[in-house]
Amino acid sequence: MPLIVQKFGGTSVATPEKIQAAARKAIRAQQEGNQVVVVVSAMGHNTDHLIELAKQVNEAPPAREMDMLLSTGEQVSVALMAMAVHRFGHKAVSLTGAQMGIRTDNSFTKARIKTISTERIRRLLDDGNIVIAAGFQGVDDDLNITTLGRGGSDTTAVSLAAVLRADACEIYTDVDGVYTTDPRLLPEARQMGQISYDEMLELASLGAGVMHNRSIEFAKKFNVPIRVRSSFSDAPGSMIVSEPESSTVPVCGAALTKDEARVTILGVPDKPGSSFEIFKRLADRKITVDMIVQNIGEGDLADISFTVPNEELKETLKAVKEAVSVIGATGVTHDDAVAKISVVGIGMAAQTGVAQRMFESLAVAGINIQMITTSEIKISVLVQRSEATPALRAVHQAFGLHLKPSDAKQWQIGQKPTNDLSASDIIERLRSSNMEQLTLLDISMVGDQARVTLSGVPDTPGLAEKVFKQVADAGVFVDMIVQSCDGYQGETSISFTVPEEQMDHCMKILKAMDYKFRKISGSMDIAKLSVSGIGLRSHTSVAIAMFKSLADSGINVLMINTSELRVNVVIDGKQGDLGLACLQKTFAASLL
Ligand code: ASP
Ligand code: MG
């Protein structure tokens, strides 16, 4: 019999009537011939209220007791949901995380799932029950109650769908599906029919709220197709699956992260270990760092810029000041009025001129780009916060995101994914005694890339656009782009990598531009080292471990970029093999 997991978020169970409506959806699915597992969140804003309550008793409540408290929110909803099913004459049994055998580690308030036992759920299902599962919670080895982090019910739902090998996982929420950007910001945003795991992961980590990041990591690891749909209508919603909606468009979505702050460390001695000294201090404080950009040093000094959430700025500056005195950097600047605009799409990996199109749309809108980073499927720029919405609109329009792609696909339930994950791979992964552990898929080196650096680029609108237009028009394939911020006297520098054989051509074009840069330099002798896998950003330790491993072997990092899928560093080509060996050793245990 087909099995379906349905998850109802807080707004979908906010009142007794809504609980009844959700119960009816579950009953309908059962009557259609499915076994049904329902995962529920706490009612409405109950979790927020519980946190509030705790704070009134103790400003800094112990994490263990916090989980004891927060888990009650979901316990209320599962009981009520089961009662609602009974009232309509059907059988249901509610279960807490512990009763379902969801084992987690013991990192209270952000626990990770290790194993889930399915026997009890299966038995109840086989007896004709709808199983009502409490989201967001589990137990550790000592039977302490744990929670999975805010929004964690999504992760419960997808992980149950994975272990039960469910035919569908439906996430019922208060929006109709996944949009090309937040429709509250841009009414012209379009609801997508489907989106790939990788794209959704990037968008989710950029704050495109719809789902808990870790739930998408689960879905990707175990090939669970997810349908996001409204609990208040019968509209089909959006599928999150292995394949993108279109195989021709370069970009599928855009996101705005409004409350960012930028920090720049000036005059960092360009030698092994500097990045590690900085970022380990941030990781120790659990600060989420994004958009790390290191420009190529002039003399022996480099500038390192990165962004953090605004609310973590104070703590960040403290950590950074410590690092500055240890490494002997010359100073720190910061700006708390910036916003990050990103575009995401699997299609951009295979096309030229995508970055240029984004930069052009911003230049036309007169918006200055302060910082740039790119990864295989994402380009992010930093702009002044007051220009954030116009910037998002310009970019959304430039990629025609409001229009349905002409080759748009629509995933059908039961459809076979085309990724190379076989049923036996999945069963192997399900056997793991640590389901959410970091999973690395590949550690590799690309040696045939060259680096180009433009120094003395004035920080004004339109220059990045000019540069990348020339380069794209000449058919040069640009990979990593990094523009740093706030360098010498309002100037910035732009570095990027191109295929070795296009380097000379690229330099000629840049030298022939009517704009004269202070310096155009480059190197054929670079190596790009990549670590790719699932959960690279929720496991923040990866980038740190990478810096440490390279620093320990005396290898200097020249450029860095990070995404959900991959962390890339560019190093001196002569040290490529050594660097690769270091990383393979460091990550041997996580490699699948
Ligand atoms: N109730 C929890 C929260 O509000 C879990 C969830 O809703 O997914 O974060
Ligand atoms: Mg929620």
C-alpha cells in the first residue's frame, strides 16, 4: 500500500477548527488508499510563547530544560490531532519523538537525528491507524528529550518519509508553494512547479523561509520528493525533487537577505593560517559567516571581507579584534547597513555571461555593488540596504523570473529520479548509525584554471558590469568571481578564475578596455581545491577544518568561496598536490 507523510506547520494547526481541517485531509488521503503518517508542529506561535515564558523565569535557561519545555508544544498538537481523527470516526494514535524511536545526539536545542526505528509506526499503520507524529523532537541515548532547532518539524517529516520509504512527503503550510522570490517583497514573483534540492538548499540558506534547511539535506541524501502546498486550498503546490524545473534557464530564483553586516579586516599578512585564526574564532562563537571574500594581496597584505547577520555583528567584532592582534592585521572596518542579493540556478554552471547579466541589471538601476562572490550555482552581491528591494526587482526582472520557462517540467508522484542514487545506495545510507552526519561526496583538484586580478577598481556602479561584459562577449568562461570591499582609498579589487587556455586572451581584452586599472595581474599557476557534499553549510566545521588542514601544511589560501554544495579554495599551483593530499586525509572519515 502506498505510504504518505503529511506535515502540518504551526499556522495549519493554530485553532481547533484548523486541526479538524488537517485531520480531514489525513483521513481523505487514507480513504484514497494510502497509509498515512501526519507530522505536526506546535499550534500557532506556541513555541515562541514557551520561549518567552522560559525567559521570564530565567534569562539564560539551561538548554536541556528548554527542550523539555519546547517539546510540550508538539505534544499538545499530536494529542488534539488524534482526537480530531477519532471524532470523525477513524483510528489514530499519537506518538512523541521518543515513542517513535527518534534518536538524536545530545546537542540540546539543535540536536541532529542519528537513527529512527520504524517498527512501531509500521505496526500501527498496518492496524489501520493514522499515525500522528510529534515534529521537532527526539531523545538522546540517555532518554533526555531533545529538539531539532527552530522549524525542525520539516526535518522530522522528511526523515520519517525517508526511513519509511514513503511515496510522498507533503508539507502543508500557509503559502501555496515555492516562489521565485518572496512574493511579499515582489508581487510579480512566480510560483514554481518544481525546484531541485540543490537550488532549494541555496535559497533556504539565503533566508527564503519556506523550509528548514536540514530537511532538504535529508531529502537530497535519501531522494525524498517533497510537495510544498497550502493547507487552506487544494492547489497542487510545488515539488522539491532531484531535477530543476527547466534545463535551459540559468537562474530559477532570487533572494534578499536584508539584515546583513559586512566586516573587513585590512592588511592581513598573506600567509598560511591567517584565515584559520579569524574563522575559528567565529565558529567557536557559532556565528554564521557568509560571503567570505579574500582579495589577492598587494605586497604581502590581503584584505578579508565577510558578512554576518546584523544581530551577530557585536560578537563578531569582538572575535575579530582578538584575531587581528594575533595575526598582526592593520585594522577592521564594518558596515551594518548592507543587504545581500543572490541569484540561484543549476543552469548557470553551464552558461557564460550569467554574472554579467546580473551586474548589468544593477548598473542600469544605478545600484553600486560593494562585494561579489560566486559559486557554481549562486551569485551573491552586497548592496546598500536602502537599495535592496529595487536591486532584487532589477535582478528578478533581468532573468525573467516572473515568466514560466518554456520547457518547464512538472514532476509526477512516482516518477523515477534521474540522479545516480540507486535504491541500494539509499538503503546503505539509511543503515547509517548517524543519519545527519556530514556526507562528503568528493574531494578534488582542478589544475587547469588561471587567476586574473584587477587592482584599483573604483567602487562605483557599473564597472563590474563593464568588465564581465567584455569578458563574456569574448566567450571567456568565468568561474569564481570575488570582489572585495573597502580596500585602499575607496578602491576595490576583482579577482576571477578562467580556463588556462583563455587567460592570455582575457588579459588582452582587459588591457584594451578604455578604463585603465592600476594593475592587471594574473597567474597560470593556481590550483582550485574543492570539497563537495551534503550539509556543508549546516556543518560549519568544514570550511574551518579545510583552513586548518591547509595552514598546518604551510599552504596559503588565495581565494575562497562557499556554498551549500561545495567549499572551494584557490591556492598556489605548486602546492596543489600537497593540498589535495591534506584535504583527503582530513576528511577521509566523512567521505562516502
Ligand atoms: N514548533 C517548532 C518551532 O516553532 C518546530 C516547527 O514548527 O517546525 O520552531
Ligand atoms: Mg514552523
